[in-house]
Amino acid sequence: MDSTANETAVLRSFLDETFTTLSDVLAQQKPELNQREVGVIKFVGQGIVRAGGLPNVKAEELVRFPGNNLGLVFNVDPGEVGIILLDRSEHLSAGSEVRRTERVLDVPVGEGLLGRVIDPMGRPLDNQGEIRTIRRLPVEREAPPVMARSPVTVPLQTGIKVIDALIPIGRGQRELIVGDRQSGKTAIALDTMINQRDKEVICIYCAIGKQSSDVAKVIADLRAHHAMSYCLVVVAAGEDPPGLQFVAPYAATTMGEYFMEQGRDVLIVYDDLTRHARAYRELSLLLRRPPGREAFPGDIFYIHSRMLERSTHLKDEHGGGSLTALPVVETEAQDISSYIPTNLISITDGQIYLSPRLFQKGILPAVDVGKSVSRVGGKAQLAAYRAVASDLRLSYTQFEELESFSRFGTRLDEATRKVLERGWRVREILKQPQYEPMPVSEQIAALLAITGDVLDDVAIEGISEAERNVRRAAVTQLSDLCSRIEAGNPFDDDSRNALLQAARGAVGTGQTETGNADH
């Protein structure tokens, strides 16, 4: 009986305390009427709506439709507002309500995004559960001011010989990848991402308007090469609303900026900005914005420049991180001077041009060295590249011109024949299979073998085998030298001679083995 009475007394005391606390809280509450703007949809189009009854709505404000779907205010006119839809519009109709949220579009950022596949709103697409982040940042952010930027001094190794040696890219640079469809643009971006496995570089792949099957193949390739752990894939597929395709690269840039501000290095691939420009043109025409050249609106340059200007290398006092951009743009019939490509060439710090002619000849990657340029990366290139391949770009470009002229004549002098023979061997050395990015030291060994006359007596069809022997010899015999090369140490005459000696030995051994096998 005593224990029951004690329990009753404790329960009564607890209830009294709870009642007193609730009474105090309720006494402090002062209910108020909050005024909320609710508009009405007047017109529903393909990916856009026009609504009235929102007199205080602001540009780029997020609005909410029935079914918890979202839209972004694009036009603010006196009688109505134009809104782009970020979700599907099948259930919307004229007369439906639209409510203000009084906030701008933002996305989740943080470590929880790595290894995931998401849409531009931060919603998961990979069936791996909810994404856990503790912070959100606006999609539209100002680019870092000039005084917060630092020079590009650290190379971003792609693992592709022709790019690292002749068109180098630095961390914080914006390098355009341009070419016709099916010429290998995505393959270069993919190899670059795979090559960052041990480089402490976070990679973001932003797919804009691509087919879902193409995006699935990219994701499968990243997983097959164990790259997803440091990668993030943002997908706005071709079947998604054009509004979602439009905001995708801005959302991906914001996610990358978070890591950059933490002092980390980020690589972001926009694949591709041609479809992004078309999505923006579609939205602008539906919202009755005045068209300009090729029906693109007048601010088509600004939508890309304000995004790509956010890629930079920050000073140490501002975090010290970098955001490197590899935007992809598609040309038609090799017309590099068309509207969108020329816009992007003028914004970026160089371009890698992929030639369908080289692709059809089986010269892969199909990089046209003569039309490609890097305006910044040379200052960040490792010392060994400058020592080995400083004049290779000029001589290779001259070879390509000489080759085209040599087809018109049957008799060539000895000097011309030597230039052509060397050029053909350089072309063979620069070939590289996909998914096989090459370490810096092996690239230097292969390039030195060709510039140091080691491969002059090797038949062109045997160049690839000789290259493999040279690379293997460099790694096994000169591991200390390879480590110094990758650390960026000066490439002196002693290093050069040691590497040349190993290369000559490897080529001689390979030729002997081939001869014995043939015999």
C-alpha cells in the first residue's frame, strides 16, 4: 500500500508541474493573423505557368503549387508573373493556387553528397536513402571578387598525354571541351575524373539534357573504376522540365563552392552547355521574352559568364580552395564559330577542340592540337613537361600542316621526310585508350623517348609496344626519379640522361625479343 501511495504522489506531482509549465507557455502566446499572398494560375504551358495575384513577389523567388511542387519566378510583369516549373505540370490547371515561400532557390551542401546521384534540387535519384546534410546554400551566388583570387599555380593532371603535355590545365582554370557529337568530349571529362582518384580532388559531373541511358553509362563507368567515392553526379535529364535543366549547372556550382570554401580542390564538368542554352531559349520564348540571334534571348552570354566566373583559385585567407570547370559544348559540322561556342570560348581560359576527322581516322583522343589552347595552365605545368615537351606543340602543329601539303607531291626531300617520320611517331605516342589515364612519370618517359630520338628506328606499328616497354622500365628501374618528377622537382640533365638510358635499354630489349619471336 505504501509503494502504491508513493507512486500516486509522484505522478500527481509530475502532472502538476507539467500543467504549470504548459500554462506559462500558453500565457506567453499572443496569436496573430499573418497575411499570406496566394495567387491564381492563369495559363499553363510546357514547363512554365503565368499567374496573377502576387503583387509583392520578387524575381527568382521560389513559389509553391498544389502537391508541394515548386516553381521559380522568372518574369515580373505589371499584371502577372512568369514562373518556370521545377517539377512536372500534368496536375496543374488554370485556377490552381500558387503561394509565395519568401525564399530563393537553395540546395543542400556537404560531405553527405559525395558518392550520390541527385537532381538539381538535391533530391536523391540512386535509391540509397535520404541525403543527410546540415546546411543549404543559394543556387545563385556572386562570383568571388578579384582581390580574393589567387594565380593558378597547381596543375590538374588529366592523365591524358596530349592534354597534360600540350594543353595543360591548372586547378582553378576554366577549360572548354568543344567538338561535334560523338567525338569523345564526355570521354575526356570522364578520364580526367577517374585520374583524380589519389589526387584529393572532388569531382562533380553535371548532366544537362542528356538521355538517361547516357547518364547511366557514365555513372556505371565511374563505379567500375572506383571513382564514385569522391564524385557527385547532378542529373537533369532530357525528359525533365526545362526549368530543372536550366538551374542544374548553378546548383552543381554551389555544391562545389562549398568544398572550395573549405580549402579543397574541386573539378566540375558541365555536360553540356549547348543543351543548357537551348533549355533557356525554350523558357524565354514561352515566357515571351524578346528573341535575338538564332532566337536566343539577349542575356544568353550572361547566364554562362556569371556561372563560369565562379570557378577560380581562392587566396589562403579566403579558404585557399579551387574550383576547376570543364564545360562541354557541342558544335555542328565542325562550326567552331557558331553563336554559343564563340560565347563560351570568349569566357573560358582556353579550349580543347576534338576533330571528327581525327576520330574517323582512329586517332584517339581526337584532340586537334592546332585549334586547342590553354591560356593559363602552362604556368602551372610541372617542370618535367616544360623540359621535355616545350617545343613539341609547335613542331607537331607544323607536321600536321606539312602532312596535308605532302599529299599533293610525290617526291619529298630528305628533311621533309624526316619531319613527317617524326610527326607520325609523335602521333602514335599521343594516342591513348579510354579509361587508362597515365601517371605523370610514365607520360614523361614516353614523351622523352620520342623527343630524345629513342624511337626513330622503331617501325610505326611497333611504337605502342615500345612505349609500354619504356614506361615499364621507368617505373621499375627509376622509381626514385619518378617520385621526384611527380613531386614537381626540376628535371635536370642527370635525370634526363638516366631516363634516356633506361628508355634505350627498354626499346633495344623489346626489338630483340620481337626479332627472336619472328625468327
